[in-house]
Amino acid sequence: MTVVYPTLLGEAGQGDAERRVRGCVKPVRLRGSTQLVDLSTGEVREVYSSDQEFDGRTYVRCGNRRAAVCPSCSKEYKNDAWHILACGLVGGKGVPSQVAARPCTFVTLTAPSFGAVHGLRRKGVCRARRERPVCPHGRPLWCNRRHPQDDATVGEPLCQECYDYVGHVVWQFHANELWRRFLIALQRRLAVVAGVTPTEFRARCRVSFSKVVEFQARAAVHVHAPMRLDGPDGPDGPPSDLALSVTDLEDAVAYAGRQVKLLSLPLADGTVYELRWGGQLDTRTIRGAAERDGEIRNEVHPERVAAYLAKYLTKATEDFGLNGTIRSARHAAATGASRHALRLIEVAEEIGQTAEGYEKLLRHLGTLGYRGHPISKSRAYSVTFGQIRRARRMFRRRDAALDPDSDIRQLLDDEVPAGFERISSWEFEGLGYLDLDTSAAAVAAACRSRTRAAEASAATTNNP
């Protein structure tokens, strides 16, 4: 008995693979299978195998968030991030709508100044100075140009020798710890305002937030954070019984942002930096009654906050000529890094090689020393990326039977029947689509394999 399978390259080649991964530019190629094993009898049931595909390979979306790498996956990531941010402000996906009535503000924390840089100005020129001073190295500390949006000099120091590159890298390296201490100081200040101890405050009130990190033109990160005051049970429980208003929250943010400080790890020569947040600290009350598109001082609509933050999550350091992992300063120069970014990478590489405790800098040269994720959140703020992706898989598998308003936090995907155990075995084969010749060979090999399997099964049936 001979079984013939279709081998049309138009169906089984790159076109079919693109359909399976919904237009991903550089999918992951896998080979393997997922099986269910009956624990009582030992019977094995195959749930899915890559052999079922035309070319014997399973293509999985790369999931890259950066638009410069994969526009399709980046758009999906951006949409998921929007839901995570918006659900924490107005409810949805199982998060109760009552969160919209709680004290909530949009916080922006910036890095301090490390030296004068070229910038964009809504009114006037870049850096107008009537007296036209010069720095100790003889370079002008003024600029009478009006830089366009795409000007490569925006964010570049007026004098690279005056710019504190070491301080910039050290601050960026410690930014996550500075944020952690800011949260501690914020809760302590709120406890003082409420007239309770910090321990009692944590038992009666919870600060829920989402943190999004964005690179400024000067290559320093700054933090955007929607913050909400909840009761001890988070969004699902009643609000806090402490009489704290959004004004109290914003005043506490301003106080903590000014007061918190951190001593850096010592450099090779023993230098220690005292690290703080920059003076440009901003808070805007998040209200559903605010205009979506209008500019209202100190107020912003929740959906506008979500859209603003989700937009920046599809970018990293592409604006500085960097793309992907950077192994060294020479590698960065070969990829076309800007002069400012290249100098930061050179300093980070030197510190990582010479100063104890800074070794991790060498693994984060591509993000200019910043070691954190672009988006993070407190546990009770909203839904998670995993929950949204699980709901998407179930939506597709069950023919759109999933209620769009269902509580995706409670969904249990891929449930294993009682008495069975799931066993998955997958091997990474590569990235990207196969070329025409390789795809044709893969399809032919997969068809021969299926034919041999069918013939062996038929022989077993005919000769018990």
C-alpha cells in the first residue's frame, strides 16, 4: 500500500508557513511532538506533531516586541500591552470597573543632567545664550539652530569631553534599584500622611502600578508609571479605608522623588556616585472625564495613557543605531551606532571589565547599561501578557466561542484530562523561513516519512 501526499510547493513552502505564523518575519522552526500518556495503561495518544505539517516543521511566531525586527509580532505585543495598561485604569478582562474610581495618577521620573545636550524646543532655538559662553575645552555652550524631529544631533552633548559619561552609565546601571527605593519611600510617605505605621499601611492599602521605561534622545532612560491606590485585596476587593486622595498620592510621589537617593557601587578607582532622580518630575491625574485628545494641564484620559505608553514599547535603542545584542564597542561601531551611544558603550565596557560588581554591564551594552525590562507591573495592577496570550489561543481553538468579556485571569488553558500526563518533546531547528530549494527538499522528506509510516501501519494491520 502506497500513500501519496500533496507536495505542491505553493501550499507547503514559505507561503504556507507565513499563513501559519500570521505574517511573522522571522519565525522559530521547531521539530517534535506533544503527547498524552494514560497513567493507568501506559497508552500514548499523540496530540500534535510537527510531522503533521507539510514540511515536517512547526513554525512559531518570534514574539519580538521591536517594530524594526518584526512588524507583525510588534503590533501584537503593542496591542497586548495596551490592554494590560488600560485594564488597570478602567477595568476589563476580568478586572472590575470599580478601579476607575480609585485615586490614580500618571507619574514620570527622569534621569538627572549629565551635561548640556542639543534638544527640541517648542518655541525658540535649541540653546539660546546671549553671552555665548564656551566650555573649558573651547566649545560653544549655545546653539542657535532649530532642530527638526529627525536631526541626528538631537540628544548629542554640546561637548563630549564635558559630558559625564561615567555618571550616565552608573546611573543607568542602578536605575532599577533607585526605582525600588522610590516605591519604599512613597509608601512610607503615604503612611505618614494617613497617620499610620508603614506596616499598618501595607495591611490596609496597596500601591498598584505599571512601569514603562523609555529612552530619551540623550540615551538616558526615564520612567512612566500609572499608579493606583487599592485596598489590601487589590482591584477585586473594596477600596482602602484610609482617607487618601489623588492629591495625597501625587504629593507623596513628589516628596519621594525628591528625597530618595542611592550610593552606587564603587568604581575601580574608588569613586562612589550619589544617585537621584532628575528635577523633571511630573504627575497628572488620570480621570475618565478628561478629554481624550485635548491638552488639559494635570489631567489625562486613561485610554490616552495606555496608547501613549504602548507606542513606546515597540522601540528600544534603534534611534541610536543599535539593533539587537551588542557584544563590544567595536561591534557597536560596526552596526552604525551614533557617536553618543558609542561613547556610552565604550565607557560601560571599560567599567564592566575593571570595576567589581559591574560585570553585568557587559551583557547590557545594547541597552546602554540599563538592565530592566521595558514594561513591568505590580502583581495586582492588571492582567498579564501570559493570560492575554492564553485567551488568544483558546479563542482560536474554540471557534470564537470565548466571551470577549470573560475573566481571562481565571482561564485554564490546555487542561490535561484526569488520569493523563502531558509529555512534550521539541527541538529548536532554526530561525526564519527556508529558501525555495530547502523548502522543496523538506516537503519531499516529510512526505517520504509519512509514506513509510503509512506503509508500516498497513503491514501491521494485514499481518497481525
